[in-house]
Amino acid sequence: MPPKKDRIPRILAVANQKGGVGKTTTSVNLATALAACGKEVLLVDLDPQGNASTGLGISRSGHSNTSYHLLFDALEAEEAAQPTKVPKLSVLASSMHLAGAEIELVGEDHREYRLCDKLRDCTAYDYIIIDCPPSLSLLTINAFVAAHAVVVPLQCEFYALEGLSQLTKTIEKVQKHFNPDLYIHGILLTMYDTRNRLSAQVARDVREYFGKKVYKTVIPRNVRLSEAPSYGLPAIIYDMKCPGAQAYIRLASEIIRREKQLETDPERRAA
């Protein structure tokens, strides 16, 4: 367990209800890159599929120290977190029980704040990255209520913008009813194919519409990014020199820069 610090961790939810956009790849490699930058990082796998856990070499667990038990039991995040092969990076593993958590949460008191209550005071970490399920469920709502901001991976393909308006409306509802300080940290263009004119067109359209909310960093379509999870490794560890890994290292640096800018000028979050 990392030593306690006298600061509140920055909590970023990585979310898009559309599957196959690079959400888990982003969660795993962003968390790894932040750790490589010297930050203490906790990755919370809130997706019942558990791909973020297996992508770090940790199986989707049936034991009692998982993100499911964090939601429902008297368990602290530091107790449940497991070390990974990456220095300074811990993971709170997924559980097969998360598949039924949606139904269990419906009847619970304070149901939208379960994750927030456990993570906001978790001072052992500089950053907490939440890998959300590919749906706008109560699990995702819990992540949004706990988070300070949302990172939105967006695939550079024809239907990229479909569903994004629904996601932004959900974020607005969470702002209104549960977490007024929540905002979109940035939109991340993923699976960019330099050989495909459509990728360039989608990137232009997204930047034109969302402006500075779109990260300068673009994640390319890269075979090594796809291979790495089968070895239980982030791409940054599997092949740090591959274009995908290098892109996530640049993304981590860009996010840290944005965070420093927000400290001096909080109004930037609305830009």
C-alpha cells in the first residue's frame, strides 16, 4: 500500500457508453503512463467484463477484495487495492458479481454516492482512474458522482458522434442532481488511421465542434495496443516504443499540464 498523503486524489472517470472505442485500453495505459510520471495511481475496474484487470495481469476476481465489495461492504479502497507489475500503480479488480450490482443498487439508500464515499478521501493516491462499463448504468452514475472529471474516448469512425450527446446529457444531469463540479476533462480521439481519410474528417469535425475540449494527443490504430492485454501487460510495458504507447505517454503529460492549469485558472474547465 502506498504511503498516505495530505491531499485529495484527482479522480477521472473514463467513459463512453458505446463499446469498442478504446475505453479500457485508455484506462489501463493512461494509469500506467501517470504512474511512469511518478504519480501514485489506483485503477478502479468498474466494468463487469473485467478487461482492465486482466490487462494488468490480474484475473477478474471472485474473492472479497474487489470493486463490487467496495460498493457494498465495509471495505476501504486501500485495503482492496492490489499491486501490479507497474511501480506506483495499483488496481481495484473487477468481480463477476458486478453484473448483478445494477439490480442490487436499485433498492439501496444513498445508491449514487456509494463509490464517492469510498474514493474521495482515499489520500494514498495522486490519481484514481475509473474504467466505467460501456453503458449509462448506475455503476457509471456512481463513477460520475465520485469523479472530478470525465475522459471520453471517441473512435475516429463514421458513427463516432452517435451517443455522445446522450453521454453529455447524462453528465449534465449528474451535475444538476449529484455532483455540480463534474466536467468533461477532455475528448480523446482513438483508433486514428492515417491511411483513412475518414479518420481525418472525423477528427476535424470533433475539433470544430468541441474545440479545446479535444486533447491534442491522438491515439493511433496500433497492433501492439491490441496485443498487449493478451500478455497481461499495458502497451507501455509490453512495447514502450510502439506508436500507441508513445501516444499514451504524451496523453498523460497533457493531462498533467491541464491539471496544473486548472489549479491556477479553474475557469478553464468550462472552456
